Amino acid sequence: MNPTASGPLLTLSRRTRRTPFTDRVNAAGVKAYSIYNHMLLPTVFESLEADYHHLKRHVQVWDVACERQVEIRGPDAGRLAQWLTPRDLSSMADDQCFYTPMVDETGGMLNDPVTLRPGPDRYWVSIADSDMLLWIKGVATGMHLECDVTEPDVSPLAVQGPKADDLLARVFGDEVRSIRFFRFKRLPFADTTFVVARSGYSKQGGFEIYVEGSSYGEPLWDALFAAGGDLGVRAGGPNAIERIEGGLLSYGSDMTRENTPHECGLGRFCDTRDSFGCIGRDALLRMLSDGPSRQVRGIWIDGGPLPPCTEPWAVSAGDAYCGQVTSAAWSPDFERGVAIGMIDAAYWTPGTAVRVQTPDGERRGQVNTLPFGA
């Protein structure tokens, strides 16, 4: 995006979709974007490390409109929503957000969205980076279900950091402070209301505001910044260092269709009773008898700053290959390299010494639990 930057630039077109907040993000001095669900996702403002320190101490406003919503609406909406995930949705309260791994017929992960129900016979599936709209439309069509599957004009804006409650209370009122984790309320803004959920892709605490109607994007952004000057509010985005420290998995990086929920440490979100119907149930039941042969783990990596992990790094113990690193970063707070990887069962015990093949050469490491520092 910066024509003076070294290295390749991103060519923009209508296929790289803007968001309702893009003009404000550019004005805030964004230095790097990624593409996520065919949309722009801001990733760096001052620097990766400076943004990390600010996130942990203050409050940031994130343009995460790329977390697209797949809306399922109609008489069979509940039936379709349940068929998509091995998590039992029958106990979902009206104000609750459910983390819902979604798998294909082999039990392989397709996405790990958050699902919520903003109204009767209406669900939003807030997706990670994959074309779930097409999958869900295909399932609905193949099952001849009476429901519409669309992408509504809903663009999440996240407010993350230890001062998030104070900032949101100034814009939406003190009622936001009573919202419990993974719960939401509809709160007024201007002449409308938004779903405001206590959730977000960081471990620092905060909220996601589901902005219905693109025209409200810039007024909400401006209101947050006008209210948060003394709180040190800044524009930000999901921070790679912080999310690895917190053990937050990234679909497409740390897990793909080659992995099952149990390999990803998400087995607690799966109900595989014989009487429970969902895509991939039979495959997941077969896998449960032996348990996963590999699973996501944290890995400490010795040495100084790490290069970008754009391809998996081989991990070995003794003379044996035992897995791969899928995400890695240098942690300023821990003063060590932190990584997420998929490790074979014989070697996934915390404390196991390993060697990691980075692009800069071999590093010593140690298997750890997630999140780091827990």
C-alpha cells in the first residue's frame, strides 16, 4: 500500500474489497494490509512490536469487517445451522455467541466461526478466512431446506485492550459493562441499534460491534475516537505476536481441512453422540476411538528475532521428525520466540526438547502448553 516501501506491493481492484472503515484506516496511517475473505484487513500501523505494546496497555479500534457474516434465515435456519457443526446448538441462549468448528464429511476443519442468533429463525455465522458462504448455500440446496443463505451488509468493528470497557461505555452507555464473555446485547447508536458482543481476536479483552449498514461505519469510528482521546485510543488490528502468545489459532495457518477439531484442541466443542446429527459426525466418531495422533501445541524457540513463518517449519526431536511450526513470532514480553505447531503424540508433552528448522537455520526449542505464560 505504501509506494515507497521495499518489496512487492498489493494491487487493488474490486476483487480486493474495501470496507466501510477503509478511508478512516488509511487516514490513521495503516502501513500493511492482508487479504482476508477477499477484503482488506489492516495488520500494521506503527510497527508490529509497537502495536503489540499499545494493545496490551491501552485500547485499539480494529477494522475486522473481513469477518464476513453468512446469514441463515427462514423456517429451517436452525436445522441448517446445527447440521454445519458438531457443537450442540440446542442450548444456545438468545444473547449467546457459540464458537462452532465446522467440518466436512471427512471430519476435516472447514472453518472455526462464531455463530450467534440475532433474531428468530435467523443466524449469523461470523467466518474465518474461507468461502463458507458457498459451502453453506450448497448444503442448504442439497438438503432442500427452506431458508435463505446470504451475505448481509454487516461489518464487525472490534474494540480491544484493557481500556475497552471504558471506551465502549462512553459511546453505548454503562450497560456494556454487564455483557458477559461471548454474550451480546443490542444497544442504540444514532437512529439504529447494533449487536455488541464481548468477544474478539485477542486475549486483552474487548468487544465486537456488528455494524448493520455500511453508512454507519464512519460515524461509529469517529464517535469512538472522539470519546477515547484520553484513553490513548488508536487504530490497530489483530496482532500476530499477541495472538500467538494467547494461543489463538488462525484458520489457514494453524489448521486446515487436513486437520480435525480434536487435532486442533477443539474436541470440547464437539458432541459426537450417536443421536446427534451433523456433517462429519460418523468420521469424527471413528477418529475418537484411537484419539488424535497429533495435536496443536505451543513451542518456545531459542535465539533472537524470528523471520516470518510463511511456510511450515519442520520440528524434530532426536533423529525423528515430530511435527511442524505453523505460526511464530518474537515475544518482547517473554524475550523468547513463541510458536504454534502441530506436534506428534509421542512428543507433545510440555517440556520436550525439540529442534526447529527456521529459514535462518536450526533453533533449539521446547514444547509448551497454550496459551504461553498460563
